[in-house]
Amino acid sequence: MLADYHVHCEFSDNSVYPMEDVVRDAIDLGLEEICFTDHVDYGIKVDWDSGEEIRWRNGEPFANVDYPRYFAKIEELQSKYEGQIRIRKGLELGVQTHTIPEYNRLTEKYPLDFAILSIHQVHDKEFWNGEFQQGKTQQEYNDEYYQELLQVVKNFKNYSVLGHMDLIVRYDKAGVYPFEKEKDTIAEILKTVIADGKGIEVNTSSVRYGLKDSQPGRKILKLYRELGGRIITIGSDSHRKDHLGAYIQPARDMLRELGYTEFCTFENGKPVFHPL
């Protein structure tokens, strides 16, 4: 069973990949199920119907998903391609502690099959451009990142899995910060996730970003399993055609090597287990 559970399309501010093209390409690749997980990042972006001015970046609107159009398009394609591929409704939620109320309202208004909880910013400062890391030591920004994630999972429950849990590694110009220095905090995060019946994802974009390890790293994946974690999804974090479905099979092989026997898809917010 091949599935890609982290897929972006033109409803994300950083993708222009048409949703129907994603579906057709997924069928051609032999994927049996995909979940669209376009970006919502309260704090730095606004909703289309918020009444606030929409900002633009690189010629594209810098805003959250246009929810009515997004969900209507997914439903249209579910009907059109029924019997060829399963298409699930999801979002990637870039949660911060101060934006939790907005995500609670959003997830109550729009029931989802699947929701990825990601930390893309802290205090509205982004990682990819170094704004969050600026003026801090490597220990300080790693500590702050994991503490933010811990506080979010303690206080926000309307999600399915943690996305690219150690995302800060991708943008750490100082190199890979030792896992052992954050192990206690990471363990507390994972224990909270497991107790809440949530999971984590393997994000295969680590390969295209040139990371030396998986994302999350193997030590995190091993710790999650040792603590009793079972719910795990696999996603390419695709934003264009050549990303879609990439490195899914190697990720499955890696999980088997680490002792996992199952992975998950989701339906109506509930995990569905499949053998690896």
C-alpha cells in the first residue's frame, strides 16, 4: 500500500502545483492514497476572508488556504477519481503557542481527515531565513524550538501527527545539534503525543534538502518506538511534480530496520494501520 501523506498544491502560498495535476501524477506513480496538507500559518499570514490586507511575496499571495475553495476542490476530485485513488482532506498547521485559539476555531469549523502539526515559526520569526536563529547561540535556538513544540503539544490537541519534528535541523547553519542535549525535552514531547493518541511523520524531503539523517532523525524515531509510539505516517512534503511520492519506499525500508511493522493513513481523523 503506497501513500503520500504530506502533499501541497496551488492552495499553499509556496506552491503553484495544480491540485488535479497532483492527483493525476499520483495515479501515474502508483500511489493508492494521498492527503492534501496545504499550509496554514497564523501569526504571519491571514485568512482570505479575514478582512485584513493580503500580502504578496514573489508574485504570489502570502495567505492561508482559501478553505471553501480548497475543500470543494478536494471533494470534486474525490468524486471524479473514485476507484483510481483515495484522496483525503488535510491541512498543515504551523502552530505557535500564541496562535492556538485560532487553530482550535479552524479545526472545529472544518472537520479533517488528517492534520499535521508543524512548528514553522516561534514568536512569528521564521527559521528558513534565519530570523529566529539570529542573535542566539545554537543551544539557545534549539532549546527554544523544542520548548515551543512541547508547550504546543501540551495545549493543542486537534492534530493527527507532528510534522518534520526536528525541522530546526534543516535550517541550522551551525551543523547538527547533538540529540542527547535535547533528548529529555524530546522524550517529554513524544510521551505527550503518545498519551494523546497522536503520532509523528517521516518527512522524506530530508533527502532533497541534503540532510545526513532522516527527518525526524533515526534517534528520535527509535525513541518514539521505545516509548510505545505506533502512529506514524510517511510524506514527501511535495510542492511540485518531482517531489511527489519521492523516497517513500526508502522511508518504509528504514522504518522496518528500526523495528516498525506498520504505518498509518487517516480517515475522519482516525488512524488506519497498514503493514510495512
